[in-house]
Amino acid sequence: MTTFDDRERAFESKYAHDEELKFRVIARRNRLLGAWAARQMGLSEAEADAYAKDVIRADFEEAGEEDVVRKLLGDLTAAGVDTDDTRIREALAHKEAEARRQVMDQTNL
């Protein structure tokens, strides 16, 4: 095994690790965002848990966060909550920072 092979494997390993962390942060962000939206809509604890899972699933519709923002805006508006795109994006940014902290604490990085 050459030094080049070792370096290549190390880079591949780091890339895989970074992608896994990124996925975990986004999934946690979506769960936290779903819980936030559920509180805004006055859902019960069981309904809030199910709704948070729906928000996580909604993120798989397309790349990026637009699918999540669209879902939340539609659901919050339908529930009579006074909100807009800007407020949802602010919550999304706040929950992403919170999710990153939680994941990093959990993985002891």
C-alpha cells in the first residue's frame, strides 16, 4: 500500500463522515422545525411527533430546503397561523444551528 492510497482512503473516509453528519444535522433540523410548527398549530404531543416525521419526509421531495418551506407555509396557513416565508426561513436557520449543536454534542466533536 502506498502513501497515496492511504491518503485517498483517508479523504474518502472523511468525505463519508462529513456527509453522514450533514444528513443527521438536516434530519434533526427538520424534526425541530416540525415540532416548532406543530406548537404554532396547537397540535397534541402525538400529532406533533407525527407531523415532525412528515416534515422530515417532505425534505426528500427535492434537493434543498424549498420543499420543507413550502410544506410548512401551506400547513401553517391552512391551520390559520399568521406566518410568512421570512418567518419560516428564520425558524429554519435557528433550528439548523440548534440541530448542529445537538449533533456535535452527541458525537463529541
